[in-house]
Amino acid sequence: VFADAEAMKARLREKMCAPQYDVTDLYHEHGLFQAIARNRFFGNVTLLIIGMNAIWIWIDTDFNKSSTLLDALWIFQFGEHLFCLLFSIEWFVRFMSFRRKRDGLRDGWFVFDSFMVGLMVLETWVMTVVLVFVGSPEGGGMGNAGMMRMLRLLRLSRMARMARLLRAMPELLILIKGMMAATRSVLFTLLLLLVVLYLFGIAFVQ
């Protein structure tokens, strides 16, 4: 028992003494983009945009009944293009801040942001250009149900942007990790309760 306790203490000391990961260590030491990316105001503005985008997703989901951006009202088109531009600028600033561009693959949040911005650009700009030349599915120009399903899936993927709030609110991430760590104990507790209910059910039936 004491050996296990000492081992746990040793591992805890190692984790506490280990240097904390900071993505800014991978940035240039000089230059405009790294100065912007390191700036606290830039991080706060990014967090504000993420929050506004979360509200916009709610508004768009409730009031925009069009299946494609091209067929939506101008206010929805403006909002989507604006947020796509803002997120693309933020991604570009962070990408240009890396000393070695391949270091971006070492940062999980930057990889996630790259994936989400790529989906956003695909949905907002690439698909809009394609629909301009091919025709809107609502107007029957395509006649392709598979294209309609893909467009709806792209719109649903916007919900994943909410995960970016975890980067700005580490407390939420700690809560999620705690819930995941407790899943095993909760599962066995439910199993025990099911066994008890089963035994008492059999006993009272007799």
C-alpha cells in the first residue's frame, strides 16, 4: 500500500515539475503575426467572436429555412460570410505565427481549428460557387438528393465549433475529463443496481 502511495506521489511531482505546454513557444520571436497571436486582446476578441457565432447558429437554425446558403435571405448570407472571413483571418494569423509551419500539426487545438475552418470555407464559399454554376437543389437544377444530404450535414457540422469554447474555458475541460474518468465507476454502480433490482424482482415474484 505504501509503495503505491509513494509511486503516486512521485508521478504527481513529475507532472508538477514538468514544463507546461504553451503553443506560443512554437511561434516566431519577432514579427507582426506572432505579436498579434500573443496579444491578450486578440484572444479576447476571438472568444467574443466564438460566443457571437454560437448565438448566430441558434438564430440561423430557428429562422433560416433554406437548405443552402445561396437560397437564404441576404442577412443570413452576410452573417455566414462575415464569420467565415473572421475565422479564416484568425486561423491565418496563428498559422503565420509558427516558426516552422509543420509545428502546427503538433498543436491539437490548431489542428481542430484548421479542420473546422476548412469545413466552414467548404460550406460557405466553395459550395456557394459550385451552386452558382450548377444550380440550387431547391430549384430543381441539380435533382440530386445526395447533394442535399451533404449540404445538410455540412450545416450540422457547425455545432462542432462550440468545442472551441473549451480552449478558452479550461474549467469546462476539467469537468468533462472528470466525467469521463468517473464513467467506469458509474457504469459498475448501475450494473450493481440492476443486479439488486433483478434479485429483488425474482424474490418478490415467488
